[in-house]
Amino acid sequence: MSFETSPSGEKPSGERAERAFGALAVITDNRFGDSDIERAILEPAGVELRVAACRSSSEVAAAGFGADALLANLAPIDAAAIEALDRCVVVARYGVGVDSVDVEAARARGIAVRNVPGYCDAEVAEHALGLLLSLARGIHARDAAIRNGKWNIAAPGKRVHGSVLAVLGFGGTGKSLIRAALGLGLSEILVWSPHITEERLYSVFGDAPRILGTILRPVALDEALSRADFVAIHLPLKPETRGLVGRRELALMKSHAFLVNVSRGALVDEEALAESLRAGKLGGAGLDVFVAEPLPAGSPLRSTPNLVVTDHSAYASRESLALLRKRTAENALEELRKAGRLD
């Protein structure tokens, strides 16, 4: 575990020391190359900012000792790490999910856990749409074939106009995908979510689907899977959604249908998906997320045909990352003020 060098050139220890600032915040692990955005928000408010390079729970415990706030990327913040946090009042997570934080352990210690919902809704929807269009039009396969000297590849694509799209999930990214897809001339958009109703759908989209000639309606999961030409997953990973799309669900899908997952890898049974694609029981799939990341060398998905993969990057744009960093720092600052750690 190490800390970013301070402006004076010294490397501060993890222990709380006398200083001009009223509180200490620690970035457990930095993916962004600098901490300028966070520093510009926190330091004028009286919060000293340090940047660690934690990879393990024990490193988080050491870096977080004496800290009033943690800003966390991918470093695991489990019960053992939380137990070692002697002053912390908030774990501000860079992201929508809080999978890497033991939320119950934090709450038991009176530590708030904050996330940043909605910061990348447009990016994730755009990425899902990009995977869908690449699969439908065979863009990925044609690119690879042309680079290998081929031309006029005999693999006609699928027309998106007039097709049926199923969106699993009606949170921010699901709504954003529906909004974007309404301009594609789809015949139907079927929506499944545990609490979806027609009233909820039309409270968001009003008359837009009717005006654009697309039927938008809530359906049961099995109907969504069996009727769709394209299925896009936009769900959080919870105990009840883990493995949601497995062998039974894949068998319900049309043999020419395409599956897109930009949410969490564990929502889909990867082995069953690979088997379906190899057997030609599914038209193709586009994945930005996986059970294990980076994708392991032994994963069956590495050699699976009709599959487009990206590196868990759907969330990322220059704009979304700047907003993520800003809101994460603001979340930490808000909780520090609530706790009375700042004047």
C-alpha cells in the first residue's frame, strides 16, 4: 500500500496527524491518473485528500486508519476493512453498484455508503445499442473478414426496423435504451422488471411510442425472452437476479435472437450462453461484463462464435467520468458535513 506524494514532497502516513484541514479523505485506489477534480471540491472545504493504491482488504484497512471518508473504486471494502476504520463516516463509491462494499457491515458501524446513480445512463444505453447494431449488421465479423483479405461476405444481417426488442430492467439505463431505440422503427418494445406496470411506462414515455409507431408494453419475463429478436439486460445484480438468464431462459429465445448484457456478468450463465451460441441455438450475443474480469484465459467465451465482447467500458466517456468523480467527492463532502466533521 502506498500514498500519492503530497505537495510538499513528503509521503504522509496512514495515521491521523495534526494538520490545517478539518477532515481527511482517502481515495483507496485511483483509476483516473490524477485527483484534480476531487481535490478541487474537497480541499477548499477543509478536507485533506490522500490517494492510496489499495488492492486488498488489509491495504484498505491501513490506508483508511484515521480517515474520515473513503472514496473507493475497485478495492474490496469488506467487514474486516470496515472494522479497522476508526473515524470513517462515509464510503463514497465511484459507480452505480456497491458490490465491492460490505454495506451491512458499514451500516452496523454507522458508516454511510454512497454511490452515483445515473451518471452514465446515456453511455451504457449507447453501448448496448452499439453492440446490438454490430450484431444485427455483422459489423464485427465483416471488419475481421476484410482485414483478412475477404470481400462480399455471404452473411446477410438482420433488419432492426420492424423487429421486437425486449428490455430487462427499467432503471436509468433501461429507460435510456428505450428512449434511443424508439427512433429505430421497432414494431414493439417489451419491458420486464419486477415492478413494471403500464402506468409506469407511460408516465415516462407518454405518447411518444404511439407517435413513432412502436408498441411499448410491460410483459412477463418468459414472454419477453420468447418474443424478442433482441434482448438487452439492464438490471442490478441481486440474489434474485443472479443467473437470471440460464439454460431454461436461453432455450426460450428465438434461434436468430441476439442477447446484449451491459449490466453485470453474473446475471447470465456464461457456460450455458457459450453452449447455445456454439450449437447455433442463438443468433449472437454482445457482452460488456463478465463473471470474472478481466476475461480469464480459460473462459469458454474466448472461443465462442457470434460473440462481440468489450472490456466493461460501457460506462466510460470523458463526460461521464468527470461527472462520476465530481459527484463522488460531493457525496463524501455531504456526509462529512452531516457528521459535523467540518465547520
